[in-house]
Amino acid sequence: MTTLTLERLRHLVREDRVHRDVYIDPAIFALEMERIHGRAWVYVGHTSQVPYPGDYVTTTIGLQPVIMSRHSDGTVHVLHNRCGHRGAKVLNQERGSAPQFRCLYHGWAYATDGELLAVPLPDFYPAGYDLADRRLGLAPAARVESYRGFVFASLAPDAVDLRTHLGRATDLIDELVNRSPEGEVEVFGGRLRYEIRGNWKLQAENLADQYHVPFGHESTASRDGYQFQRRTGERGARARVLGEDGNPYLQESGTWAWPHGFNANGAMHFDGAQSGPVWETYRASMVAAYGANRAETYMRVKHHNALLYPNLDLHMLGMLIRVIRPVAVDRTEVTIYPVRLKGAPAEMARDVIKLANITHSATSLIQTDDVESFERCQAGLQSQGSEWVDFVRGQGRDADDPAWGGRYGPITSEIGMRNQHRAWLDYMGAA
Ligand code: FES
Ligand SMILES: [Fe+2]
């Protein structure tokens, strides 16, 4: 293991390539947990996962266990999941509801905002030992803010406010949420989860990668370049992944990169418009809510997906939220949450679940292809055959995009990945 000086970090991540150690060195992973996941605004959960007081979900920020809870006054809190007594994880379930959070070890009990409420057998604590000391409670994350129901936390007290950090990326969240006639989305219907034998950045890079689609997902692309039906109201219409000449049709669309490692991919090409009774009901409710022009704009999928680095992906096409959770240098947990558009027909939510199962379940046709690719990368990167991972594709072809802000390149450009690695250097303090 090498000492990670700034010079060394700069050597590892270049403009057009990244050293293989960035994926396989446990010391680099430990530093990422401190400097990236331990400092960035990290997505924790959606407010719809904790609708009522006492509701909670548990997750991690980097490797640190946290709770997102709904307090009795309706506020949402992000708390360290660590007992103020001797450090036990207080909540062990992935989700649940409880009037108080009680530690299993010695029974200390906490309010849903983390305040220490009760300590069993308090008599033997020395006089002057202050059990009301807030430091004995479940410590709150340094910063917690949300945007349209998406709750983010940062463990860095000096983080800029969330809106400033997100910048134009709020447009990407809006793109998803504005498709609801009520202007709200909710997470529903359970989740799909993968534990991947690969580094977390392999999943992040893949979410900026449309180059792989016709090849990595070849098993679902027919000879004539079509893929299975994906969206409500598209009886028989299929996504086109290859053009007549056999080249990726996706080439027509673009890929975007914004500061802090954020990126988005352009929409897929579909033959045929969405139609049918369910679609028309939905369209009518959108027109009633927003007027014809805004409804048309809101209903159009402008981005296939968007990654809010380091851990949140919005899948606009499939209506899914994907969360990346690093576990170890060669282990990552990926969870997929279906999203429902409030006020839209129930059939559309059913289609979201159906599509999630086709594309992202453990026996799916899409994400399983990607997981295989990630695991082969992790295995291949053990090789000393080359030190470098190549991200040069599309370099020199990107330009400023006045419509969306940020930089823009051809859809199969690796601009989004170069952008992630630039953010990596920045967070690691080596930009
Ligand atoms: S460790 Fe939680 S009550 Fe003792
Ligand atoms: Fe993929």
C-alpha cells in the first residue's frame, strides 16, 4: 500500500484515464469514504418512505450507519445510528415504525428526532452526570436538506446549502417530479437490491455510459436493432438501440456533464408515440394541471437517466431511483426503488413495477448484464497487464450547452465519466 499524497492522487486520475489502483486499493477506498461520501451531499432517502411520525428507514453514508426518521412534529431527521451509551446500532431493520427508538443492549430510549428520552436504572450514574446532555442522543448529520422530497445529508458542517450544490441539477429532479399531475412523486412497491463484487465507481460510471448499450445488452436487442417494449401506452413500439447501419442509434442523442460529477444521458429513441386509454387519461390530468404546452413539455422524457454523484441515479425513462452504497473496495450494494407519479392512473404504477422487474430484478434482462460487466472489470483490473483504465472516447468533441448548462457531448462519449473523475480529484483535495 502506498501513502496517498496529493501528488500520488493526481498521478492516479488523469484527464483521459484512471489508474487501476483507484478500483482495487483499500487505502484509496478508505480515503474516499472520508473525503467523498464523508463530505459530499449524499442522497439518504425520499420523504415518502417515512410518511407518518415514527416511520424510519436505515441506510449508510459511506460506511456510517444512519437513520432517516419522521418526528412527531412532522420534520424529517437524519441521525447517526449509534447509541450514545456504548455505540450499538440502535435500529437494525431496513425500515419500520416506532414511537421511540430503543437500544437493545441496555434499553436507552430515544425520541424520533434523536433526543435521549430515558435511561433505565438511572440511580447509579454519578451526581452531576447529565443524562439530558444532547451529546448522549442520536447525533444528527451535520447538514440535512431536501429538494422536492429528495432528502440529502452531508457529514461536513461547512457544506454549501443543497440548492447551491445542486445548481442546474435541480432541473433533473424537476424533470422526474413534474411528470406527476400533482407535482409530487413517491417511492412505492418495495425495492430490488444487488450486492455486486465490484467497486462503487463501476456502477457510477455505467450510469454515464451509453456506449455499452448495444453490446452489453445485446441479448435484448433484436437483429433489426429494437429492444422490448418499455413504456405505458406503447403497444408494439420498441426502443431502438441500433440504426439501420448497425451503429448505435443512440448516437443521435447527447450526454451531459455538470459540476460535482453530475451527469445525464439523452433519451432513447422510440418508434411510435405513446397512446391508448391509460395514456390519454394521464395526458388529460396533466393538461388540466399545467395547461397543454407545459403538460407536453413535462410529459416528454428528455433524459434517459441522471446521476447525482456520488450515490443517486434518477431513471427518468423507467421511473426508478437507484442508490449506490459502497461496502468495501470490491463490494457495492445497489438498490432500485420504483417511483409513482402522484395523481397518475394506477395502471402506470403497475407498468413501472413490471418494467422494474424486466430491467432490474435479479433475473432481469438489463441490470444483470451490467453487474456481469462490473464484476469482470473488478476481476480484470487485478491484472498488471496495464496500469490504466481508458476514458478518452469523445474527448475534444464536447461543448457548452446553453439549454441545460454544463458541457455536452455525443451520446457515446465518455465525458460523464471524465467529469466524475474530475469531481473525485476535487473531493479528494487533489484537483
Ligand atoms: S449500548 Fe445502547 S443502551 Fe447500552
Ligand atoms: Fe447497462
